Amino acid sequence: MRTIYTEKYRWFRHIIMLLLVVVLLPSCEKEEVNNDPILHSFGPSPALRGGELRFIGQNMGDVTAVIFPGISGGTVQVTEIIVVNEREIKVMIPQDSGVGIITLVTTRGEIKTLTPITYSEPILINKVSPMKAKAGDVLTIEGDYLNLIKRVIFFDNVIVEGDSFLEGQTRKKIQLTVPAEAQSGKIIISNGEEIPIEVYSNDEIEIALPWVSETLDLTGKKPGEVIEIMGTDLDLVVSLVMPNEDQIPFEVTENEDGQSILFTLPENMSDGVVVMIPASGVEVAIANIGMALPTNVVAIPAESLRGGDLIKLEGLNMELITNIIFPGINEPVELESQNATEVTVLMPEAATSGNLLLNTGSGVQVEVPIETLKPLFTAYDNSTVPLGDKVTITGENLELVTKVIFTGGGEVELSNASPTSLEVQMPTMNVESGELTIFMANGESVEFPAITVEAPQFAFIPILPGEDEEIKAGELFGIEVTNLDKLSEVKVNDSEVKFIVAGSKMYITIPQTAANNTKLTLVSSNGAIDYTISVMPMGQIENIVYHGPLNLDWGTYTIDPNAFVDFTNGTVTLKITYAVTGEGDSQIKFYNGHWEQILQRYNVDGDTYIFDPNSNVVEFELTDEELVMLQTLTDWGQSVIFHGQNVVINNIVAVYKQSFEATVWTGPVTITWSEGGRVVIPASTFSSARAGAKMRFYFDQIDQVWAQAQINDGSFSGLIFEEIGSNTLVPTDVYGWEFDKRVFEVTLTRAILDQIQANKSPDDSDYPNAGLIIQGSDLIFTKVTIE
């Protein structure tokens, strides 16, 4: 095949050849030679001190010295250089060279290594002597590369720093003084770096401890006695500790027989081990104490004791008694007199039967039984007594009686001076046939024989209304009454009400303000009896306190104090019906009975209230302070004063809105599963609650946290509420994961009320007589109410 070149191609070929000539011409010139020393590498690194270090490069024969960093600052220069050839030299690494950059000194300047030299040094412990040492002795450590060691560590991290080593630390040896705090065990040597090299000794070093020839038995020894114990190395002791961990003074002496330690037994000595402790903190037992205690102690007298009696206690070692705690009394009672065989003490008024606790300085207590004087029963004047009559008792020591509780729970407080007779006015409620419980001032009690309680001779209600019977405020109430011919007066909440007798029934109108637990009293010519009945409140009562119509013309008008009913437990609002007349502002101004302005918070831009012409009724709610004014500032003949203009008042009505919800517990408490984090309500709170009453729990939930409240009776048995389905309320099950203040309502059924009373916590528990206990997590309870 034949190739044909065009003219254009020929010209292109000529240009390429010309460029090649231009590029290749310089290569024909003479090459320049660089004679400066150049370092390519050095090694080995890590290296061993005392070994060879090689440097590889160019013109290395020009190196005149090699400068190493020093192990503790400064530099170390080496001038003995072995020139292998122009590309390699070798030097011996000095023993005192350190980690860092190496400098090569040449005839043409200095060359520095790019990387530092490091060392591989096998720090060794070959020998430690002596292997048995005492604080203050010189300890010698032998090995290799010990010149790098900056710290020696004894057992339990007792450290000796390098600046405390004895002079003469070398690569092969370290010497130091054994510190007072040193303990037996292996030692560690360390280079003290941030990430240290630490080397342990092969064997444990035994550090001498103070030692006694015999651990003494000090049983029967008494405070004040001096104890001496022989031993060795007792000069190492820094403290002497009794069994109750008190440190006491001591003295170490030396004589021809050796060392001894002396100390005096303190007043508060107790059973246990006496130890001596050197600076190392290692405890060494030197004696065991079995305490001397008061023994064979008897109380004279031991029975029929009462407050103020002087008790003599006889026995052995009675001088060890410091004070005495009586049963029923928390604070100790000081002694009246004391010697080695007897003490005397006055009995406090509140002391009860039980064991006296004789306190000693050691903290050990000795018990001695005593028995208090009790009221004794002889007879009743009549063991069958009508309800509400007097019960007359004869006996002994009856002046000790301060309270009598009848079967059924009715109780009577007493102050009786006679030791042989006692009259008790029987309550008219909560009394049944049965025994009497007689209490003394110190809280102790005895049982007296049963009495029979008969129907009273005055008017009484034989059968009270049941829980399911509704008695409503403002309505007629009728009930069977026995001995109606004796009935002379009926009171509701201590206020007399009109009654009507029809057949065997008594009828009254329950006052509008009666609510919940209402006191009902039947008064007869020969006695009276009180009852508590549950009344359903009206909720709202309206009472006209000023009758109109009245055209206000800035004349003075008043409301009589008797216009307001006696009202508590709720709010009172003044409601005015009106019509605007005339031109100008229709306004009114109110004062209390002493001409001090009230209700000013309702005024706008002035000191009077401006009536709304587009309305015909306005309400003013009274504050608690204003309610008190209405009841107390009446001595000028009125409770409210008002005047105004351009309005006709139809009438003024007091609107009473009753609150049926009673708060039985207030917080706040963040509930937990332990004491201090529980809601506790006494069982007595529920004793008057009726079946069907509503209990409400007010609480906050910690945000975005699953929480729970476990509701129990006083014995921590679960209270199962129908609204929950168990005894554990989990708010997220009810409200979801939306968090806010909550009110959860449950019903107090008869079964739940009975469980609360039956399972209330005992007197000696953490929550005496508790009826309801709430515990749990992550809920903040603020209030519990019952309606």
C-alpha cells in the first residue's frame, strides 16, 4: 500500500521536528552537582539507649556532631561519629538522651530530623530490699532504666514522688524512705507520664505494724480504769479507737521489758473490740470489752405506781446508770440520787406500765419492769340505765379516771376528785349495752363490767333514717318519736324550729341552709338528746333583702341586718332587677353598715356603678371580707347602705349558692412508693360519709410520663372503684397522652366505706388510724374532696 502526503501534512511534519530540536538542546549541557549533606532517614526509632543509631543520606561524611535532646532538659552532643561511607554514619545513643528532634551539625550548617527519636526501654525490677520494712526505713530498688522512674507506689495508692527519693538515683538503683502510710503488698514503679509505664515487684513487701503480745479480755472492767498492754513497734500508733468508734488518748512507754501502751477506759465505753491504728490505717486489735452493767436490779416499789412517786432501784454496778427512760415517755429522766448499789428517780405523770430502761454511758440499756396504779371497779349503783342518764360507779383509785368510752363509741371527758366514786353522764348518741373502757391521764385503760342501756325516759327517735332515705333542705321532715308527750322543743344546728306532733310522729321543716351532717336536738322536760342526720342541700337559696319598687334619687336607703339568713359554706350574690329612667347616668353606690364603700371593683371610670340600659338585672358577688362586714358592722342599725339616681329598683335579692364539696386533704404532694410521698386520709373522715357520696381526686401529671396512683385502705389492701375497675388509676388510660390539671371522680359505695373502717391502720403503724392511702409515681396530688 502506498501513502500519499499532502502539502499541508509536509509543513506540519517540519514544525514538529523543529520543536524537538529546541527541547533536546539543553540536555546536551554539563550536569550541575549538589555536594550539600542531605538526610533521608535515621533509625531505629524507638531505640535503645546505649545502642547504635544510623543516619542515611548524601555527603554524610560532612557531619561533625550529632546533638540529642536531654532526658531532663538541655542537650547531649556526640562527636564520635562512625562514617560507614558517604551515604551512612553511625553514633552511640547516650544514656541521658531524651525524646525529641535530633540535630546533625555539618560543615555547611545544621540538619534537623523531621520526626522525634523515641526509646524502647525495658524498665526492670530485679531486687527490692529489705522485704520486711518499717516506716522510716530505707528501701532499695535495683533493676534497669530506673533513672526514668518518677514515682514509687505502695499498696492502697500510697505514693512517694521522685523529688522525695534519696540522692543517687541511677539507671540501676533507687533508694527512698518507707512512708508512715505504707502498707504490706507489692510496690509499683512508674515513669509518671500521662499514660504511664508501671512495673510491679514480683513479691509483696511486708510493712511492720504495731503489735501486742496478747489481746486482752476487758470483760467486767469499768470506766476510769487504766489499761496497760505490752507490745512492739507501738511507736507507730497514731490513734486508739473504742468499739463505739470514739478515739481516746493513749501513751506509749518504753522500759527494759519493751514497749507498752496505756489508756483509760472512757465513761461511754461499750462492748466490742479496741483497736490501735498506725498511719497506714490498718486496724490492729488489742483488747475485747465485755461491759460491766447494772445487775440484779429490782424496783422498790415496782407496782401500784403513780406520777410523782419516788422509785428506788437496788442492784450492783448502779453507778454506771446515767439516766432512766420510763415507758410512755420519750425523754430520759435524771436521777435523784446515786451510789454503787442504788439510785432513786421520780416517776413522771405520763409514765405507763412496762419496762424501765436504765441507760449507761456505753449506750447499753438494762430493763426493769414496773406497773402503774389502776382504777378498780367495785359496783354500779344500777347496772341497767336509761339512755342519757347518769352512771354511778364505786371503786378504788377512781380519781385517776379522765375519760370513759361506752360500747358504741360514745365518750365522756371527766375530772373526778373522789377516789371511791364516779358519776358519768351518759351520751345520747353512739351508746350501746356493753363494757365501759376507763382511761387514765397517761393513756392507759382498763375495762369495767358491762351495763345494760335501756330506752331513755325523755323523747327520742327509736329508728334513725337509713342511708337511702333522702332528707332535703327546705322540705318537710317527719319521723317516729317515742315519749312525744315529753317533747318541748326541737332544734336544728342549735337553732329552734317549729314542730308539729301528729300521732306518733314529729314533723319539722328542715331549714333551707341545712346541709350534709346536720345536728337535730330533741329537748324534753327531763332531758335532751342530739342526733346527726344527713341533709341534701338546696344548692341555691334566694332571699329578698329589699322590696321595691324604689326610684333612686340620691336618698339614703338601707338593708336591715335581719334580712340576711345565717349562711356559711358557699357564696352570696346580691342580684338587683331594675329599669333605667331619665337622662344622664343611671348609677348606684354601696356602703357597709359603717358607711365604708364596698363593691368598688364593679365600678368603671368612677366611684359608682353605671347600670346597663340594655339589661334589667345585675349581680354583685360579695367577698368573704364583705360577708363578714354584713354580719359584724350592724351596730348602727343597718348592714348595707346604698343610693344612686335615674334607676328604678324592683327588688334586691341575696342569692346563696351552697358548696356541697368538702375538702378532706390538701397538698401538693408528688406521690411515690415510700413515706413522704403518700396521700394519707384518716378513717374518721369517712365515718360520716353516706353511701353514694362522690370523692374527687385533684392532681397534675408530669408531662409526657406514664404515671399511676394506687388507692388503698389503711392496711394497704386495694380499694376497688367501679369507675377505675381496680385500685390503680392510670391517667393515660383515661385521658390519653394529653397532659393537664385533672379531677377524677369515684363513688363511695357502702362496701368501700365499710372496708375503710374495717381496715384502718393500727395505732402503732407509720400512719395511725389511716383509712385511705394513695401511693404511686409521677402525679402531683393537690386536693381530695367528698361531696
